[in-house]
Amino acid sequence: MAVARDRAMESMTHIGDRFVLNILDEGKQLRKHFMKKFAPGEDRFASLSTTEASNGCLILNDALAYLECEVKNRMECGDHWVIYAQVQNGKLLNNEGVTAVHYRKTGTFY
């Protein structure tokens, strides 16, 4: 995955770090929740229903599926880091939905 250098989550994507990749459902407001601006240090998950994964990270209960990952390597790529992570666990939570996709008209601003 690619993470912008100025994003808060960049500091959590170093070799050995663990995270959960939540796969969101199209048409739900959950995706929009994470697109809004948050104050520094604000808990982005405070108002959401979550469960702790076996790697200690949060699973969104309204997600379609999740993948528990560990960062194995990272590479500088312009104003982003490309993160190589190994999936260690995961689960399909809802087989009725469609994976949300966000298209951008341009990659120069987001």
C-alpha cells in the first residue's frame, strides 16, 4: 500500500509494525467518516463499533472483511512510502456487500 509522508498513520508503518486493513462496504457512510479531517491526537475510532484483532489493532465491525498485517519493508517513492506487509490473519465478515472503491480524477491533490 502507499502512504503519504504527511499522514498521521505514516509513523505506524515501520518494519515490524502491525495493522488491520479493513475492507469497507460500498454505499455505507463508514468510508466518509475516515475522509474527514481529524484534530491531532483525536481518536478516529471513538464513535465506531470495533473489535480488537489478535494483533491488537482494531477491526471495524461494519467492514466487509479485514486483514491483519505486519510491515516487512518500506520504500521511499516521491512524497509517499510504499509499504510491503505480510497478511497474517483475516476474515470475511459479510459476503453480501460490494467492496467500496474511491476514484480520484487526479493524483496531484487529495
